[in-house]
Amino acid sequence: MDETFGKAFKLCSKKSIDMVFSKGKKCQVFPFLAFVLYGENESPSLQYMIAVPKKKIKKAHDRNYIKRCIREGLRKNKKEMLGFIEEKNCNAQICIVYLWDDVLEGPKIEQNIKKLISKVCVNK
């Protein structure tokens, strides 16, 4: 299986993002809050968005580091999420928001992303 996240996996449309935040289910695992919206589609797909608020993390290089670690955690656990989506024959749109005031280490972020993915897959 391809372990990359290309353009097709990014949630870019403002309309889609607003819909995920307004109608999506909340799922929280420290230090993340995820909004997940499942939809019916003939071809299963996954789209994601990552938000690290400037209000919480002031320095841009820290925000970029956190986003990079989150993407890496998603990439490593992509097989589990795509397997769940194909099994349920749906598409998923996920918005992940980082809520903590401090910068966590990369392995800790990846571990918490794995917990978040397993919780999202259970709560459909």
C-alpha cells in the first residue's frame, strides 16, 4: 500500500470544512480534538485537515513541527483508517485541532494520533 498523503487527501474546500465543523462528530484524545464527518459515496475516500492555533502555539516553527508530526502519525496509521472506511463503504472528512499550550515530542504526538484514529474508527 502506498504510504503517502497527496493532494487528494487534503481537505481544502471552505464549504466542506465548515460542514465538518458544524455537522461532524467530536472526538477528543489529549491533546487533540477531532471533528469527523462520514458520508456515503460509491468510492471510499479519506480527507483530512490539521489546525494548530496561533493563540496556543506562538512560534511558527513550533506550529509547523506539530503539523509535521501529526501528518507523520496519520501517514503511519493510514492503513488502519482506510481499511475501516473501505469496510463501511463510506468517505470520511477529518479536521484535527491541536489544543495544548506546549509543544509535545514527535513520538508522543504520533502515539496520541494512533489513539485518536482507533477512537474515530470505533465511534462511527
